[in-house]
Amino acid sequence: MALTGSIKEFGLADILQLIYFQKKTGILEVEGPVDIIKIYFHEGNIVAARSAKRPEENRIGNILIKKGILKEEELKDLLQRQTRSGIRLGSLLIQENLVAKEILVEILTHQITDQIVQMFTWKKGTYEFTPQGVPIDRNLGISLDTQHLLMEGLRIVDEWSIIEGTLTLDTVFEKVDKSVEAELSEEEEEALNLVDGENDVSTIIELSGKDDFSISKTLVSLLEKGLIAPIEEAKEVAEEPVKKRNLSIVMTYLIPLLIILGFIVSFAPVTIRNIPLVDRLEASNKLEFIRLSVEAYRIKTGYYPKNIPVDNAMDPWGNRYVYLLTGNGYRLFSAGPDGKPDTGDDIF
């Protein structure tokens, strides 16, 4: 049975956590204001992502051409062969020994991260997760830890909030054809050289080899100095109203509970509930789930929650997880089997 709903009712961070902790295999399709993105999961980990607006083949080919690794004629020939054979472009590139596997994996990993980050910025939209078989590409072997990618995505979104409204990963800049007297740093000159009226921000980031936030800040600086200007803004996709579904209100509250119940069932079968190692494993994994919920709350509101933002925050020994706000963050741990905080059996 497919899992469907609205982003407003059940956030993307929660959806990814649910898929990760229950080790689901299938496809998550998210339709937002500017794109439709499909994320492919194999046993809870992300193995691929597809954007309706920015096809993978175009992105890979464009980056390889810009890097001087591939020629336009070679790319055109490969795309024609791909259409006839149905083999993915990445696999063809490896089979023909045109590109090193490490380079392709790096490009695709960066692309997947970009798409996850883009989804976290959406305030509205719908999602649908369909359980089904999802094979892993044997040539590339990409399998990204969803939990790690989720934390990285939330971090990047937090940084991007500083320049929110100025540009997006899809923004395309062109150089302004006028004489502007301005002293440029080395980073600004490098970024300016990558602005050609075709590269969007995500491509410039990939070509530069630097992190998203630093390049984005550099582009904002060039924009403020009047050296570049945006020529393409993302057009919103007409959002179809979310169809009313039976028990939608119940599902809104049931899904978070299912995450916890599925989590407990997965790691603590009745036959081995009394094994201490299993209890400690359950406590450790539940802590990771709570940390993700806390960080998601901070990203959404700008501050840490006063209390743990999940229901039934009890450890395997029947005690509430300890959550304390500090001057620069928070402390989160289980008091362990003895139920006493700050003792030797605490679990962090």
C-alpha cells in the first residue's frame, strides 16, 4: 500500500526517517512548487534520484563537457545509444572507459544531495511512497546513508536560509555587459568565469569543486556588485489540490506512532527483549531518531524545542530520554538501565 499525503501535514524529514528506520525499498515521489522529484530507496538507503525539471543525463553530460572530460559529439552519440539500449548514461560512460567511476559517483552523489536540499525548502506539495523493487546499479554501486544525507541536507538548508530569496540551485546568471569598477577576490573571479548564461547555480557549484554555501555567497556578492544578473527564475508548477482521503486526520497522527512502533518491533522482538545488548541498541537508534526530529524542528522554527518533539520518548527501561537545553545547543541521552543520569551506563 502506498503512503501518500501533504508536506504540510507530514514533513519530508519525517518521511525520510520513516523509510530509513523501517528499511523500506521503493520510490518516493515528491511534487513541489518547482519540480517533481523521485527518490529511489533500497533497504532504507538512497540509491538514486530523478528530477523532472533537470534530467540526470543532461546534468551529467553538461558537467562532464564543462570539465573538459567529454566532448559534445561524444555525448550526443552516447545519448542516442542510450535511447536505443535503455542503459543509463553513467553505465555507458563506464563501459566505454570514458569517465572514471569515482568521478561519476562524486557527480551523482552531489546531484542527489542537491535535490534533497531543494525538497527541504518546499513549504507545500504532496508525496507518495510506493514499495517496490529497486535494483542498485552494479556499475556505480551508489547507496547513500539516508540518515547522514538527512543531517547534511538540514545543515545546508540552515546555511542557505541566510541568502534565502536571492538565488536557488536552479537560478541561471549571465554576466552584465557593462563596465563596473570593482575589486574581485580570487573566489569571485573563479565564480565569475563559470557564469555563462547556461550554468545554473548547482552546476557552478559542481564545476568549482567547492561547497554549496561558499559559492552561493560568492555569487550573491557578484550580484550585489552588479557584475551578474539572473536570467532564469524557476516557474512554479500549478499545484493540484490534494485529494481528500479517508481517515486523513487519523493518518496524520498515526504515521509518527507507526515510526516508533516499527522502530521498536524492528530492534526488539519479544523473544529477545531481555537481552541487554538489544535494549542498548534500541536506545541508541531511538536517540538518533530524536536527534533528527530536534534538528528538523530547529530548521523549521529557528530555535531548539523546549521538550522532545516526538511522542512516547521513553527508553527501553521505561524512563524518559534526558533532554536539556544548553547555552549553545542541547544534551540528549538515555540514563541507561539504572535510570540515573550522569552515571557510567548512560547512552548517548
